[in-house]
Amino acid sequence: MARGVKGRKRIIAYFSEQIPIRRAQAGGEDLFSHLCRATHEDGALLSTQDVVDHMSFLMMAAHDTLTSSLTSFVGELAAHPEWQQKLRDEVVSSASALMRRPVSTISKPCRCRRWRSRKRCG
């Protein structure tokens, strides 16, 4: 449980840090940016706590949906070995095509929070 509490604190800290940044930047089209600029009926911005709560809920819901979908996907693959082979063939084919492309067209600047630089992440 301690890992979950620590993770929640990290999520809250991240969103709390990002809210003023997103509010200062005009034009972000992602859901988080829209929530940061959302207002109540009286025109007041949603509070930082409201935005953090909405985003925390969405992250948990997205996580739950993804884990459920992946579990079903893996279960179906286990039940249908022919699908496994078809998927393997597709992955190998895609990987081969990707390897033939110049690295400069594949790699994008790293925006990983932990690196805090624009290194290339392959």
C-alpha cells in the first residue's frame, strides 16, 4: 500500500506543478490543458484541487481500463494460438520495416520528466 500512496503523491505533485504552466500557455488541446482552463458557471477557474481530482480519477480509470483490456487480449491470444502466430508475423514485419527507416525519422526528442533534457530516446 505504501507504493500506492507514494504514487498518488507523485501524481498530485505533478499535476499541481503543471496546472499554472498549462493555464499560462494558451492553446493546449489535450484534456488536461482544457481542464486547467475550465471555468464554473460564474466564470471562476476550477480550483487546483478540482483539476487534480479530475485528472487523478481519469488516470486511475484509464489504468483500470487498460489493464482489463490487456488481460482480455492476452486471454484471447492464449485461447487462439493461430492468432499468436499472426500477431508475431505482423510484429516481425513491422519491426523489419521500421529498421529500414533512417533513425532520424524514428527518434524524437526525449521529453521524459526524469531526464529533463532533449536527448534522443530511440
